[in-house]
Amino acid sequence: MYATWARFCGAEVVRVPLREENGFLPDLDAIDPEVAGRAKLFWVCYPNNPTGALASPAFYDELARFALRHDILVASDAAYSEIYYDCPPPPSFLASPGAMECGIEFHSLSKAYNMPGWRVGFAAGNRDAVAALRTVKTHTDSGTFGAIQKAAVAALTDTTGYPDQLRSDYRGRMHLLCDGLEAADLEVLRPRATFYALVRTPAGATSEEFADELLHKAGVLTIPGTGFGPGGEGYVRLTVCTGSGQIEEAVRRITEARTGSQCGR
Ligand SMILES: *Cc1c(COP(=O)(O)O)cnc(C)c1O
């Protein structure tokens, strides 16, 4: 979406690779200064879909300095800010020095409150950026159905600790998935956040071939990493957006397919 909408607006899109050895964070020093000089907008997404990686406050500080130096607006997609495991809450870009001058952060109720498809979210950050977004939004679509707005108010004013409950459900399922796949001799990149886990493609197969095998031999749908960009070769993405029973079933089938028909070996 980031790329397609930029292209709709006539912008040139430059991809910044996210590599495992850099903790799936962009290497700002590797960005061509000529490109940085022309850039207007820099999208980042942490906690990250599809890698499950987190940004550190130090990375955000560096990003804010980079953006201020090159006069770039940072658009931080924080849709997964509430879905994290065994770590403190993920930091916000807006907490970094200077970030309010050069940043806007996007939140959604889709993940934190299990409301995907309901189309409710919010943005915060630089005053001019938020005002510009408001102008675009008012001329792009109309208001949300009232009952959904009331549901969103109920979600955001909830005092029952709903996101805590959700986190603990996802944590349990994530352990189930990762433990099961590791027992089936697959290498899992255990996520720090989000409900996605990357699995390393076994040697001898591409991401797409491995995803095809899992689909046809085990009946389990995964997304090849290459669906997210060229840097995704070597991984497939799994999710725990389903009940523990189905996750157990998927692990059982993957294990069976791998031992039975040498799936991914
Ligand atoms: C799910 C998701 C969102 C939220 O999208 P909505 O349109 O609010 O449902 C945003 N960014 C990423 C990367 C996501 O995966």
C-alpha cells in the first residue's frame, strides 16, 4: 500500500532493504545521500509485519536526526503497537527528540482491538502533517457508520484490559506454533511482536516453492517472503490469527508432510 499509493500520487518509490543481520531495521547510512536529498516521505512499520521485529528508541532517535537533516516526513505505521511478547511495550517514534517536527504515527483498531475491516484508526504527530491528512481524508471518503464509531469508543475507553487478554492469547498460540515447528526441524525466527512468525526456507527450495509444498502437501497456507519484497527470499510467513486447535492441526500436518514426503527437505 505504501508503494502503490505513492505511485498513484506520481511519486518515485525507493525500497530500503530490511536485513536479518540488522534486526530487520533499515540501514540509514547505506541510503544514497542523493536519494535522501530528494526524498519527501519515509515509511517505517514497527512492530514490523512480516518480520515481527521491533524498533529500538536508539533507532528512532537516529531516524529523527536523519529525517530532520534531509527534511523528510517520517510516516510510522504502528498498527501492531499493542501486540508484543515478553518485552516492554514497543516505543513510539514520536518519543524521539525532534520527532514531532518530522513525524506522523498511524494507529489502527484492527489489531489492538480485533476490529479488522471496521476501518477505524487514528494518526498523531506533526500538526501540519495531521492537518494535511485531514484534508485528504475529508475529500477521499465519508464518515464511518455510527454504530462502529460507538464500538470504537467502547474499545478505547475499555477498562477490562482487553489488549492484555489479547496479548496473552497470542503469546500462548505463538509458543505453540514456534515450539511445534522447531520440533519438526524447522528454523523459526521467534517474533518479539506482531502475530506473525517467519520460518526459514529449508535449503534447496525457494520461498515460493516451500510455500507451495506446505499448501499442497499439508494444506497449510503461508505467504512466501518474496510477497513482501525481494529481501523476503528465504522465508515464509505464518500467522497465529486462528485458534490453538487449528494451530495444533497445522503443526501436525506440517510435521507429517515433512516426515512423510520430505516436504522442504
Ligand atoms: C493490519 C495492518 C494495518 C492496519 O490496517 P487497517 O487498514 O487499519 O486495518 C496497518 N499496517 C500494517 C502493516 C498492517 O499489517
